[in-house]
Amino acid sequence: MSHSHLTKIHSLEELARKIRQWQAQDERVVLCHGTFDLLHAGHLQHLKEAKKHGGVLCVTITGDAFVNKGPGRPVFSEQIRAEMLAALEIVDGVAINQAVTSENVIQALKPDIYVKGEEYAQADEDVTGNIAKETAQVESYGGKVVYTGGITFSSSNLLNQFFEVFEPEVQAFLAAFKQQFSLKEVLEAVDSLQSLKVVVWGEAIIDEYHETEPMGQIGKGTALGVKYLSEEKFAGGAIAVANHIAGFVKEVSLLTVLGKQESEEDFIRQKLQPNVSPVFAYTPDAPTIKKRRFVSKGEKLFEVYHYQPKPDLTAAEAKLCAWMESHLQQFDAVVVPDFGNGSISDKMIATLVEHAPFLAVNTQLNSGNRGYHVITRYPRADFISLNEPELRLATHDRYGDLQTLASRVIRQLDAQHLSVTRGEKGVLNVNASGEAFTVPALATKVVDRIGAGDAYLSLTAIMLAKGYSLMLSSFIGSIAAALDVQIVCNREPVDPVLLKKTLTTYLK
């Protein structure tokens, strides 16, 4: 069978109808599915072998919006990728799939033979877990899964080498990193986090986004008038950190203070991941902290705080300190995102510091605490994560060398590691022996920076708690942050499968 290559490209529904016609004519239909971002000799060999299993060869590709392979991917648009495949004489039909996995493709097309490359033959090595699902789906209607052999190439590897997907600084870092760590070692390190039991201790924050459209200056005065469009509510603060960590570890306990007034407890419980166990204490004279942000096309116009900066913590302090004294020794690490909004008392910190096995802390600077909330409030920490203004405020030094300032804080808190997150400048890491290095910024697409520091803290802290080096831990944390800036606020936690796929793209 041969066709003009553009007439081979169909919608998924159209291709399904054509496959029914072919099968009615006793043709065996073979299906291959993938990204095919850079069509190369390995792909051609794969498709040739696939064609041997039937008279008709169809190929489906993942649409641009659903290619989860890291920064700058796909390099080629879905239309170009479809046309390249359709131009091959051995290919009889092509469709673009607007979904992350091929499960809906298999369900719609029901090919007689579904062909994967031999690198997928070991389902237990598949970081996505999709191969086992695909196989079960194909076999459920009597189809067969076949794995091709022959030469293989990695599109990610070829693109990384020859198409300069990454900035030169990132390329140089990755080249040095790959001298120390193999992809297999890195993926195994992430998987090993499953054994950890972690406590997240910090303030629960409800983030609201009110999307607006600017209308210009109001009639009387200089204020900006805006038109209301929509609103969305997110579970942020320590809740977001607990959810990030929950995807990677066995068990998380979340310790936090809610307000008796407007507690939002039902909403918070609904948003927690299944393996997060909350321990809530309550303040009688305050609402649960809420930050209402008014935004326009991703730009924040202003925000309104709903909180009591000095709530009555008497009952909450008694409950949480008693819990920490009784339970902290059963955990591997405590991660503290301290947002400085008044819900963490000095006695809580003293109890935490005394009983925490491995302690990771971030003290956030924001408009509610500027000038009054610094890391030196904690007498000790094993890992400290601060942005540059937070470090400078803690050391009362506006212009000094960052590495020197980081070393000063490390000594003061008897810490082992300190990360200085610097946005587009990456992360400066310093350890207790004075060694320093920078992990460059890995994000190429930024949707919303809110929560990126929390994602970095979450993954770097649990990697360090497991005993991995600061270099490996900070790299994993930076990948998490790069994924998080593509998520609006705290709409969802960092996805472990996507993190592993992104690691694979970076390190091939």
C-alpha cells in the first residue's frame, strides 16, 4: 500500500475507521506509538521490523502539549513529526494523539499487533508504569504485543548532543554531572526515597487566585479598574510541601495550625495526598492563613492577607509539642517550610530542634514578616534552603559574597548544607567544609514562580536525609523546581513519573 504522504495523516477517529476497513479485508494492522521527535536510523529499523508483522503499518505520535520530556521538547512540532512519518513508504497511516499515554489510542484503534522497541521489554524498568497497562489493554481484545530488536538510538541523546536544546551553561553542568552519576544511579536514588518516613511541619496556607482583566484607570482617582474573570483556590504552604514529598516517600505526617474561624479544614483534607496523615492544632482567635492574589495574565496585581499575625497558640503549642516529643524519633526527617506568619512559637521550635532526627528548614521572607523573620531563629538545622534576600537579611549584609555569608550561617546553626536559590541564576550550594558549586537554572518555561522554592526544599531535603550528596540532591531539587514553575500556584504536586522522565531526558 502506498499513498501521497499528506493523505496518510488522519484524526484518531478517521484512522480508527480506516483500520476497521483494513481489518474487514483481512489485513493485519500493526501499530507503533511514540514521540518521534527526531526521526533517525533506529526509528526506521524499528518501523521496518514492525511492518514485517502485518500488511498495514500505522503510527501515532504524542501531541506537542503532552510531550513530557523536559525543556525545549518536542523540538519538532506535531505536524512536522507527523509529516516525516507519513513520508515513509512503509507507513500507511498516521494520527496525532492529544493525550499523555497511548491507552486511548489502543482503545480506539485496536490494532492486531502493537509494537514497542526492545528497550521497553522489561516492564519493571519502565519509569512510567505504562507498558504493563498497554500490554493488558492490547491482550484484553485479543491483540498481541511485539518487541523489536536491532539498532537503537535515543532521540533525547541525539537532540542533546546536536541540537543544543540546553543553554551552554546547562550543557557544561550536565556533562560534568554525568561524569559522576549515571542515569541508572540517579533513578535508583529517587526510587530509594520510598523507604522514608517524613514529618512536614509548617503553616497551612490557602492560596486564592482571582483572574482579572485590566480596564484602565478608574473614573475618579488613579486606581486601576479590573474586570473579574474567574477564581481558583489552592492548598499551599506546608500542605503543598507535604504533597510534593508524599509522591516520593512511604509516609508523611503534616503538623500544622488551623484557625477555628474559617478553618478550611474540609478543603485541606480533600487536597491531601493519600499517604499524608495530618495532625491539626487550632487557634481560637484566628482564621486559617489565606492569601488572596489578584492576577492578570499571570502577572500579580496585588494580594490580600487574611490572618492574625499574633494568634493565641496556647492550646496548639501544647498539642504539637507533646506530639513531637512522642513521635519524632519514629521518623527519618523533618522538613520545615516556615512562612513566618505567626503560627510557630519559640517553644515549638525548641521542641522541634531537640527531637528532630534530620532537620531541613526554610524561613520565607514575605510582605507579612519582612525584617522580622530569619533563619537564625532556629538554633540548629542540618539543611537550610534560602533565597538570596533571605540569606542577606539573616546576615545583615546587602552586598557581601554569598558563599562567605552561607558559610557564616552554616557555622552559626551547625548545619551540614545550605542552598541559596537565585531564580534564573540557579542554586548556589555550600557545605560545612566550605565546598561550593552552582546548579544552573533548569527551567525553560515559566508559568508561575509561586511554590518553586517549596518544591526545591521538598526534594533536596529528602534526598539529603537519605544520605545522598549535596550535588545529587540539589540537582533533583532543581528538576523539581523546574517542573513546579510550569504549574499554576499549587494546583498539583510534582509528579514522580514526570520527574523521572525529565531526568531521563537530561541525562541521556
